[in-house]
Amino acid sequence: MRVGISCGNACGDVRVQQPFFRRFPSLPTAPRSCVIDKDELKDGLRVLIPMDDKLLYAGYVKTVHFPDIYRVVVEGERGNRPHIYSLEQLLQEAIIDVKPSSARLLPEGTRIAAYWS
């Protein structure tokens, strides 16, 4: 296997003797999926939720009436007004706010959502 490397202004190739995963066995595991399962819904779960402007907003889930009705409080929104969702609507629209501990956990081509805090 040949791997391209960059060293300052010089470029070259280096031959890797072992497969990548054997050379670096201490790499952390990949982050979990962002899709919410109904068993994961609990108070305080951090989510990203789309609003009327089609942008994703960070917030957290609170139970209103288990297991059917939930509210999401969007961080930084004036008055901390809760947004009410049915179980089905929340599972369809919201995604879990996953923050990988390192960029090394994200393979090339991974889709991400970024936002300013």
C-alpha cells in the first residue's frame, strides 16, 4: 500500500508495511449514529432540531407526558420557550448532538453539521 505524505515543501511516497488499523490500534472507535431511537429519549438529551428557517438549532429534550409528548428547549432562544413535539415528530425531525473527541474519528467523506456557539 502506498501513502502520499507532505513534509514542508517536499512531497513523496512512503511504503506502509502494516495495515493502518494495525499500526494505530489505540485509535478511538467511531462516533455513534445521530439518529434517535425511542429508547434513547430521556430528559436532558442534547439534540439538533430544525426550525422554521430550515436551520438546525441546539437544544435539549424534556418529557411532558411520557411516552407521547416531549418538549425541546432551544439554547439561547429568548425566554427559553419550549417547542412541543409528539414522539413520532421528534424521532423524525431531531438528531442527536454528537461531538467527536477528535477529527481522527471522522473518516473522509463523513457528513457533519457545524454551528457557532
